[in-house]
Amino acid sequence: MSSYFKLNLNPEVASKTAGAALINNVSSSKMAPLPEPIVGNGIINVSKDFKWTKTQRTNQNEYLKDNIPVLHLKEFYVTQPGFVSNVQNIFETVVNGFSTATSAGLDSLPEDSIAARGVELAKEIMGNFEQSDFYQDSFGQNIKDIKEAGTALNEKFNLVSKGVNVGSSAYMKTYENIYGVYPTGFKHVLPYFVSQWKTVNNSWQDSFGSQSSNINVGVAGKALSKFADIAGKVTSGFGMDFAKTFSYPNEGPDTSFSLILDNTYDSYYDNRRYNSYQHNWEFIFLLLYQNLPNRRNKLFYDPPVIYRAQVPGVFSYLYSYLASLSVTSVGNRQPKEIFLNLQDEDGRLELKTFKTLIPEAFKIDITLKSLLPETKNLFLNSLENKVTVSKQ
């Protein structure tokens, strides 16, 4: 059967989603069925198999055979609350990392050097960090309490899950478990033609705030503010160039692109079991369906999927989402029968037919946005995949 997926009323992943045991105990309501791959190991290769161009892709057409730039989208369910992920990552980095960070690679410094004395002082301070008044009186005890509570919840409700596997590159390990995810089994390969190759936007800001404003950053800030007021009164003009601090972005980069899928009959594409519009409609349905939340009961829902996205050598979004997905009908449209495969709770597979409006073509507009600000790590990681074009 050439359908790409089935809708499973009793999917295995339902029990793997964070807090599933808690949610299922609150209510016996059922979530909407989840799609699972049927053919092709879950790979939907639009670039290779779909009618998005009028030029036929044959063995003689070397351009379309070897030179179609593609976007890879690997799909994941988010299975862990962001709060749990953040607490887990903060505790592991801030608390467990202090003792090793102050000692690793620093013992080789000359004993009488200023750097060595500074390191020894840092070791002394950081080595007792967890016992310090600062730690106990500020956030340390709270993090401990949260971690203990999180451990108890995890033991009972299976809240902690793993993130995207970043491979063996040491510089990517910091990103590995920022989100807890579970693969849906789907990977999309889309033709990617975008004029803007790359854009980087940076921002630096005053460490103490604006000179003209009332500086309120402790003793140093107040002293500088007072000095600026006095200097401005006794001189013809006063201005000081403060060193600025890089402002780490709160938002990740994004990319927007469009794709047109032709639904009209063509013997080259429609000599398969089903016409092009069935394949096109299934792909669009899957994209739309997976980018909607899924209610489990009156209180709880699962969020839409996220993606690991990559255009080799251009960008690598380890965690990203579809910020915008728009499907437009192009040309004349007619009511057509399409089908979906539904698997019931007993595992029986049934072919359901529906009627919907099918236009001459679908125009798909997508804005893909990274959940992480871009860094050297992620940009370099985009080179790891050696496949730069689709192979027909």
C-alpha cells in the first residue's frame, strides 16, 4: 500500500510522553490518534518523488538528478516539560560543573604566577560552593529541593527523557538534552530554494546602562553616575566610552520558503497506484496535523512536534518549529475522494475514504524557526552531513 502513514488510535508513544501516567490517571479520555509510518522508513522525499516542478526527473537529466538543494526535517514529539529540562540542565551545569571546572586543565600553571594564585583562590571558593552561605541562602537549596522533587516525580511518572542525539562532536554536547524528545519516525526531504544564503545579527549593550539614565547597578554604577554628574558640571563637556557586553540572543534564526505541489494528471507521476493529489494531500495533512496540539483531556494537552532541521553547509537547527504554515489553493478545485489508513485499538487496519476539495495545485508557505540562538557550534555542525543534494 503506497499510503505514507496510518493513524493509530492506540500509539506506543502515548505512554512515553512526559507525565502520561499522571495525565491518564486524571481522566480516561483519549487523545487524537497519532500518525505512524507505513512505507519508506518514514522518509517522505518531496524533492525526489513529488511533482513540485514541471521538469521531468530522468536519468538523463543530470541537473535535476544531482543538483537539487534540499532541507532535511527530522520530526520529534516533545516528551518533557520545559521546566523539568531547565532544572535538570541548570543543576548539572551550575552545581555539578563547578568543582570540575575549577580544576580541569589548571594544575600545570607555574606555582608562583598570579594566574596560579587566582586559580587556587577560585578552587577554594568553588570547592566549597555548595556549603557556602551564598549557595544555601540564594538559589542552591531551591535547586536541590526542585531536583529532589523532580527525581520523585520521574520515578513515579517518568518525566525525564533524552534530547536529540548530537553525535560524537564534543562541541555539540552542551545542546544534547535541552529538550526531552521522542522521534515520531518521520523525516521530510524538501527542495530548498532561498535567495538569502545567510544572515547574522549581533547586538552589544552598555555594561552599566546609558550614561544619561540613572545608573542603578550597585556601588560601581552609583560611583560612575555621581562622577558623570560632577564632571558634566565643571567641564565644557564630558563623555566616557564604556566597554560594552555582548547581548546573547533570546531568539533563534528563521528561514522562510515556498513550495508548489501540482495535482494535475501527468503520466510520468501518476502511473503509481494513486494520483499525485493523494500523495500531495497526505503530505500536507501530515504537516498540518503534526503542528497542532493534541488534547488528552480537559486539562492536559501535548504540544506540536519540533524538528531537527538542516541545509548542509548553510544552517543546522538542532531544535526548531514551524512558526508559520500556510496552504493555499491554486487554480480550479474539485471535490475528490482521498483516503487515510486508521488502525484501531485492537491493531486492525482500515482504509477510510473521505471527500475534500483538491485544487490544481497546493502552494505551501513555511517559516521554520530555531528554538536556539545560532552559535559557532551549530553553524559548524551543519557541515557534518556530507549529503548536500538529493539523489534521484
